[in-house]
Amino acid sequence: IEAIAAYYNRVMIGTADGSLLLYVVTASKDPNTGTDRFVPNASDCRAGFAEKKKAINQLLPLPELDLLLTLVDGQILQHKLKKLEPKSPVKGIKGCSIFALKKHNGNYLMAAAVKKKLFIYEWVDSDGEFQF
């Protein structure tokens, strides 16, 4: 396991060989003790989700935008969250080590660390992508 992220009742796991594992977590009460139980059920396994079996270093689901951001081999890749279909990578980023996202005044802002530089991107709804 290289990366893990959760949204709603789903858990996503990115692995060192580029696979993406998806689990749906259901909650129930234990009939004997009355305590809460959370049971993960495997819902999908995408072997080779990352091209060339590169490690998935970071995952960030954005259900409001139907978007999944992944950090693979120094690039931030975009996928449609519901169908996990690839979109274009975020332009201008190579050699990224980590990224973070914040929603500010209704806008999504992303910071990406590349070597000793910090790049700031903003989500543009009309284009459906992050722009520098």
C-alpha cells in the first residue's frame, strides 16, 4: 500500500505496482454486543490502473467534481471518479513529490511541490481542468 483515501462510504487504496483497490464499507450493529461494526467489501480491483505499473503515491477523490487525482511517477493525473476513466494529466507538472487541495470561496485551489518550487493551480469549471 502506497496511498489510501476515503470518501462517503468508499475506501481507495493505491499500490506500489500501480493497482487501485476499491472497497465499500457497510456499517451494522453486532447482534451479540450491540457495538458498531464496519465491514469492507471489495467492489473493484484495477490492476495496472497506473501506466507501466508505476506506484500510486497519492490519491485524492473529489466527488463534487466527479474527479480523482492521483500522483504517479511525478505527475498529477486526473480520472473521472465514477467510472475511473482517465482524463488528461495536470499540465506543467513533472517531478511532483506531493500535492494538496483546498476549497476557498467555492473555488478549488491546488498546490503542487516540484523540487524546490510550489505551483498553484485553480479549477476552471468551464474547461473541466486545473490551470496554472
